[in-house]
Amino acid sequence: MFDYLAELGLPEEVVSFFFTFFIGAIAVSAVIGIAIYLLESISVYKMAKSAEIKNPWLAFVPVANDWVFGTLAEKYKKKNGTKSARFGGNSAYRINSSYNIYGNFRKGNYGLRT
């Protein structure tokens, strides 16, 4: 299978040992990763269900579970009465700031005041 390694002088037993070791390490890492992902998804699903969030099953979808986290954060308030997260306004501010920076560069204003 790895004839070019045998040409380098490595015994075939050594090559097959390392190949088997690395395949085993990848398999163990994959199993651990899937187990962690499932535990996290189940816990987010239970939080979303108890908070009565619409579509709690989205906790099992890789990118959509971020939406569930955001919805959970928006739902609850801090002790002083303000909301803990406001995602829409924050992203609109970032887009507007980026556009203003780009517009100033197009006009030749590089932020230097003279």
C-alpha cells in the first residue's frame, strides 16, 4: 500500500502501525466530537422548549442552533430591567459603520484631520 515508504527503508510493520494509530485517533476524535455535539444540542433543545421558543428542534441544526441561543438571550432581562441582548440593532450599526468608513476612503478622507 505504501511502497514509497518501504523504498525509504521503513519496515512495512512500522508504516502500518502508524497508519492504524492515526486512523484510530481520528475515529476516537470523531466519536467524542459527535457525543459533545449531541449533549450540547440536547441541552439547548431543553432550554428552548422550557422557554417556549418556537421551533426548538433547530437546536440540532449546526448553524440554526446559534439562532436558538440568540432567541434565548433576547428573551430574558437583566436585573436592572434591560434586555440582555439586542442583535438586530448591533448588526445594523456594524453595517452602517463599515459603509461610512468605505465612503470616507472613496472621497479621499483617510481619517487625517488637517
